[in-house]
Amino acid sequence: MNLGAAEEESPQEIHIPAEIDWQMLDKSKFFFLGAALFSGVSASLYPMVVLKTRQQVAHSQLSCIRTAFHLVRHEGFRALYRGFGTSLMGTIPARALYMGALEFTKSYVGTATVRVGFPEATAATIANAAAGLSAAMAAQLVWTPVDVVSQRLMVQTHFNNPNPSSTRYINGVDAFRKILNADGIRGLYRGFGISILTYAPSNAVWWASYYVAQRLVWGGIGCYYSKKLDEGNENGGSIVYRPDSKTVIAVQGASAAMAGSISALITMPLDTIKTRLQVLDGDENGRRGPTIGQTLRNLVREGGWTACYRGLAPRCASMSMSATTMITTYEFLKRLSTKNREGLTS
């Protein structure tokens, strides 16, 4: 993809690596390497997810740092990875569904919108939003049961457990079996609807924001280098700037962090309600769990509307770090997985 460095008539251009679409990928390599790379990413970011979950289910408000110190002091460092095995086993198939739906949708929607007559930039933004939406919906078929099980394990022996009489679980398999026996399939998919409402729009916003942020950042870099090259180009000839790999990675990471923070802020109340629904056991009669409305009312009663934003700091940090790590890893993965790695720059 080429972006004009300044105005259209400017002789300077900034050339960045071309987009890799679905047809260019070696699918077996893409999914195999993706499972390995993203397992490492998940392991590095998992403690932030645990802290976020603990804050969301607590009745009282504690800072992220105090929650972390209290957790490690009373339960040890292993508590930061409680439920990780279950999460990891579910992440592999969920990521495969996510990446497949993402690239397939992005490729075909992008082509269709260009044929309809949309400008290239608009078509790409629409394609990224549609891809994020479809990828999130596909992945939630696996992620919701994994979230339910892993989050139940995360909050066990919680020093401020909001549901102290809840069932005890030995491990992920035991939790899966007990939830299934107690509530059936519905128990494993508790919060599925609100998960879709949380992650589908969030992913659509994230991927659209990521694409727009990239264009803005590259445009700014292009203007900077245009002025710089104009000063050193006395003959007035055409000059092309080709950024090195470090610059490309830096732009991708910055754009991802910006998009991640925006998505986290917008969807935080829904994520808090979703976590509460998935973690808390049913009513005392055991027949049903709390509704979305009841959960929201309980949150507001506990700490006002700000209670819906408990865990915002670790979630913003987690999503920004995850987005930056994920997108740089993802772009690297796509380049490793291309059928023909020649001609990836233009």
C-alpha cells in the first residue's frame, strides 16, 4: 500500500509493505505457527486478566496494585495463573476460528465493497470492521465456555469472594464437569449473549480504528519525511521513502495500542456485567442465575455507576499491551505464512 507523503501532486511518496490477504496465506503454516505464537502472548498477559476479573467480582473497590499484592501475599504467585491451562487449551481452537473468520471476511468484504464503488480507504475500513465483527462472533462459540470455566478458577479462594458458598473446583476438568452437571450446556454458555454484545462491537471498532490509526500515523510520518526530503532535494526530483522494519513495527504497535484503549473504554461496563454473570453462581434455589438487569442493579447499588468500571486500569493496560503484542505478532505471522514471500513491499 502506498500513501502520498503530502498532497497528491507532491513528488515524494512513502511506501509501506503491501497488505497480505487470505489467498496469499499458506493456511496450515498460518494456523500452526499462530497457535504457538499466540500461546506465548496469552501466557505473558494472563496475570492482567486475573487481576481484572478479581476486581470486577469484588464487592469493594481496591486498586489494581493492592489487588495484586494481596493476591500474591495470601495465595502465592501461582494464583496469577490460576485457570491458565484451561484458558490456553481453549485459546488454540478459538484463535484458529478467529483468524480464519477475520482474514476470510476481510478479503471478501474488501473486494466486494471496492466493486460496489467505495473508495479504497473506505472499503478497507468497512472490511476491517466487518472482519472484526465476524471473527469475534465465531470465536465466542469456543471462548465463552472457556471464559466461564477459567474465570471460576480465577476467583477461587478470593479474599473478598462475593459468593463464598460457591462450588469448589479442583481444576478445569472438574469445573467443566460440575458446571455441566449443575446447569447443563446453558451453564457453560452463561453470558454468551452479552459476550457477543461486548466483543463483536469491540472487535469491529478495534479493527476499523486500527486501520484508520495506521493511515493517520503513516500520513504524519509521510508529511515529516516530505518536508525533510524537500530540504535536501535541491533538484526537485521524485523521492521515495521506504521505511525499515523497525518503523513498520512501531507504527503497527502504536496504532494497535490506540485502538485497544478506545475499545476497552467503550465496552468496559458490558465486560464487567459479563464477568459477573459468568462467575457468580445461580440463585439460592439453584434454578437460574442473575439476569443482566439484576447484575447491573447490584453493581450500581454496591458502588454507583463507577462500579461498572472496576478493573478499567488493568483492562486498558491488558488490551493495549495485548493489542500491541497481538498485532505485531499477527503481522509477523502473516509474513511468515505467505505462499510467495517475494513482492511483499511496493
